[in-house]
Amino acid sequence: MSASFHSVPDQTPLDNWVAAKPDTGLQLVDQHRRPELEYPKVALSNLCLSYRTQSGERLLALDHINLQVRAGEFVCIVGPSGCGKSTLLHLIAGLQPPASGLVVVDGKLVHGPGTDRILIFQDHGLFPWLTVGQNVEFGMKMKGVPRAERQEKTRHYLKLVHLAKFENSYIHQLSGGMRQRVAIARALATEPDVLLMDEPFAALDAQTRDLLHDELERIWNDTGRTILFVTHNVREAVRLADRVVLLTFRPGRIKNEFPIDLPRPRHIEDLAVARTSRAILDELREEINRSLEAEYQVGMKPRIEPGVSA
Ligand code: ADP
Ligand code: MG
């Protein structure tokens, strides 16, 4: 597998290397020789998951995913639609168990949801009958945080996302970008170590998305959280990430990893971001082509892998 963390003898073939290309921000990394982290924040080992399709067959969604994320790292996961990105975040969030393999956060095996991780998605799941402030308080209430502390934290996190003035507004009074910022404030207020973000900005217009990139980068800087951010937008991934992980189309496997060594703050329109994206996009395109072929294939059957149970 291309992204195994286990060391192998010296005869590693050359194509295991992500070549250092001038001006691309990509570093020279030997995928097979990335050292195991001593204390990874998140460690996925040999994660597999399959779904049962309507016709009763098993669809292998994730196949032996091995990934280690260090504390405070910003990792973006990219891949074509249907490659298992959301599934991967659900497994880390503990919303569903893997068929095999392990999810370990802070050295502890994940058995289910926990307050150390939180999932933020595109459909931000805010409550329309609550005010902005009450929405932010909600997660803390569930966690049993006392009222005075909740109110203090609500104000703090609303300030952090520049929504202090909207504490008493209702969700329908806010724009899409503001709603997403409320969702981020609500998630941050529960003070999770790990933020799992599933295409959170995909439905926003480009200008709002750019602003939220800046805000998320600033919040990440200020809070030191570990972020796993799923997107199908390579530019967005390069704009945000310390490392971009590319998944293959069905079954989802790690095809390659790209450490992004560009200075921050970045902008999605930066030339360096565009250049770095190009190299990743070339690899992603192969997978998108595979997904399109599968889509257009009449009477297509999902790929069935033997020996993996759901
Ligand atoms: P992505 O987020 O990358 O678009 P998903 O993780 O949502 O991909 O899905 C991966 C694959 O698993 C897809 O082929 C999808 O159709 C399938 N899948 C996802 N959820 C289910 C489910 N609950 N039941 C059956 N198949 C599913
Ligand atoms: Mg998805």
C-alpha cells in the first residue's frame, strides 16, 4: 500500500516517492518510510468498512486505511465522490464501527462518539427554534457544562467567529456563511481536541468560502485543534492543509499523501497554491475518471472484495 507507515528495506522503488518539484510546495517524502509518530492524536490502522447494497452484495467502501495525525495537524482528505471520505470521518467520530481495524484517539480505542471529537458537516444541523447563542450553548448543555460557564464560553466562541452581535438572532436571519460559523462556534465550544469537518463549505459562494478559510485558519492557529477536513476541492485542501491525503475511488484506499510546505496565511488564488494543486489534481483525475467510468457503465456492479465483512 502506498501510504503504509511501516518501514521497509532500502530497495524502496522510486515511485514510492512524492517527487520534490520546484515551486510546488511539495516535499520529498518516502511514503514507506514516514516514521511512526510516538504520540499520534489520531491513529487509524487497517481500517476496513463495507456496506450492503440494495441487491444484498457487499460494497467495500474503505480498504485498509492507515493514517496517523499528529496533535495540532491540519489534514485534508480529498477523493472523488463516493470514495468513502464521509465514511472515514464517521468511523473516527465513532458513529459507526469499522468492519475491521482500529481507530485510536489519544492512545484510546474509539468505541463510539465522544466529547473529544466533533463532526461538522455541510448541512450544519442548527436548530431554527433556538437563537444563535442557544445553539452554541446546546452542545455544552449536553456535555453538562454549568450555565454560567456555558454563557461565558458562548460569548467567547461567538466572538471568535465574529458573530458576537448576533447572539440573540435566529438562524433564519443569518446568511449561509454565518450559519456555518455558528456551527463552528458550537463545535468549538464543546472544546473537542479533534474537529472532523465534512465538506463544510461546499454549499457556500466563493467569497464566503474564502473568508471562512481565513477564519478557520486563524481559529486553528489560536486554539491548536487537530483538524481532519474532507473536501473534493483540491485547491481548498492545499489552501488549508499541512498534509493532503488522497483517496482512491472504490474501494477507498490511501493513494498518496502530500505534505504542503507553503507559508501561511495562504489564499486559494495564490500561484503557489495553484501549482501545488496541479500535481495533486493530476493524481485525483485518474480516480475521478475511474468513478465516471463506473457511473456510465450500464448495469454496473459495485466491486466486491472477498473476505471483508460488514
Ligand atoms: P464520499 O463521502 O467520499 O462521497 P461516502 O463515504 O459517502 O463517500 O460513501 C462511500 C461509498 O459507500 C459510496 O459508494 C456510497 O454509495 C456507499 N455508502 C455510503 N453510505 C452507505 C450506506 N449507509 N449504505 C450503503 N452504502 C453506503
Ligand atoms: Mg461525503
